[in-house]
Amino acid sequence: MRPFLKWAGGKARIVERIKVVLPAGARLVEPFVGSGALFLNVEFPRYLLADANRDLIHCYQQLQREGMAFVERCAAYFAPANNQPDAYYALRERFNATTDQTEKAALFVYLNRHGYNGLCRYNGSGGFNVPFGRYARPYFPREEMRSFWQKAARCEFVVADFRSTLRDAVAGDVVYCDPPYVPLSATASFTTYSADGFNLERQRQLALEVETLARRGIPVVISNHNLPFTREIYAAADEFVFFDVQRHISCDGARRTAAAELLAVFSARQPAAG
Ligand SMILES: C[S@@+](CC[C@H](N)C(=O)[O-])C[C@H]1O[C@@H](n2cnc3c(N)ncnc32)[C@H](O)[C@@H]1O
């Protein structure tokens, strides 16, 4: 199942690798769900899916509530007349101004497929500011939205910082963490880097909280770039899996590079109680 949104760091290409090391459980918890490539392709009785991006989570909640009626509301924006710069910038302005959550959620899907490179970026005052994408014929992901909606019946979607989601994990849960990646240039002594406020201190904090969860009997798998820094902060992991992933590095997808990634697996240290 493919995610219906384009999302930086989407995990569609490595789902099969994650599945190999992901234990079974009563509920899958994803504190950084993004486009949801993993939960869509694994089978758990229930899912707790969180992200700090409120527009993303509100869009999922709207689809969950309204189903195909919401899908058709989104489809209406995918008219050829809306695939030109003036219309795009007018709809982007509307997205930033509206207080109608249903309209905002539908426009989020439109902006995701008509904006530059599928980026999701905001200015200092929180306004969505991605420029027009110039796609010949943006794809409307009707079937992907339908599949997502069907699976959403077993999901809880929450806007939350990862620390709060990890605190909500209970016995029987399995956690998959896919934080914004540590940049390839990062070293352990270079601590100021921050993408979306996610600096290296946050990365260390996440690693410590993951260790604590494993000690409480809750297994965790975490993705990141394979770097001396990440191997150091995940040193308490029970297992590492290393591999290369082909990534698009330019907007036309013509240039690709292989980035070294890792999965760190923290097994449950003791039978979970309570
Ligand atoms: C690498 S992406 C996840 C990609 C996702 N696995 C997928 O397949 O699309 C990282 C996600 O973390 C979210 N994020 C950034 N900072 C966060 C925080 N402090 N707490 C929770 N989520 C955060 C971003 O909004 C983004 O969706």
C-alpha cells in the first residue's frame, strides 16, 4: 500500500527491511508517522500514529471521519484550472487563512501534489510557503486515500511531540521511530544543527528515551543515517542492520545517491508489566 502524501524521508523503499526486525504486538506506535509508509504495510490489531505536524494529522483525522466524501472534496481541487501558478498561490493563501478545518485538510492534499517537490515547509509565522511545483498532470491518489481510510478504522491519530507519544506507550506495544535524520555532515562535537528544531541534543534525548522504553519491556526499532554519531547514541541497541538506500537528490529525480542508513533494534529487556 502506497501513502497518499509525498513526504520527505518516506519509508516506502525500506519497509521490507523494517518488517524483518519489527516484533509482533498488540499495537504499533509511531511517534514520527509522516506519510505512514510503515503502518500501511504491516499488520497490527491497533495503531497509535503521531506527528508534530498538525496539518498532517488533521488531514488524517478528517479522512478518518469523513471517508470517501472527504476524498471527493479533495479531488475537486485537482482540476486543470488549479494547476497554474496564480490559482496555486490563491489556494495556498486560502489554506493559510481559513479556519475551516475540513477545507484546510483538503487543501493540504492539493498543496502536497501541486507544490514544489512535495515539500511541506512553513515560514516564521507558520504560513505554508512552498512554491508552485509545475507538474504536467498532478496525480490524484484516490485509491491510496481509500486504502488509508479503510485502515484508519484501527488507528488513533494524534498531534504530539515524540516525548509525549513515547510516554503513552504501554505493555504490548511495539514502537517504530523515524525521526528527522541526523545530517550526513554531523559529528558528535557539532551539536547545533537543527532541521525543524530537531537538533543533535534531541537525537540524544530520543535515544535515551528509547533505551528506557526497552527497559520497561517495550521493544523499539529506530531508523537513521549510519554515522559515528548515530552508532554512538544507539550503542545500547541489541542489533544493528546497515544498508544503502537510493535517494533522489534533485527535483527531477535524474541524480540519485546512495545514502548509508541503519536500523537500531532495542529488544524488550524484561517481560512488560502494566
Ligand atoms: C523522517 S520523517 C518520517 C517519515 C515517515 N516514516 C514516512 O514514511 O513518511 C520525520 C517526521 O517527524 C516529524 N517530527 C519532527 N519533529 C518532531 C517531534 N519533535 N515530535 C514528533 N514528530 C516530529 C516530522 O513532521 C516528520 O513527519
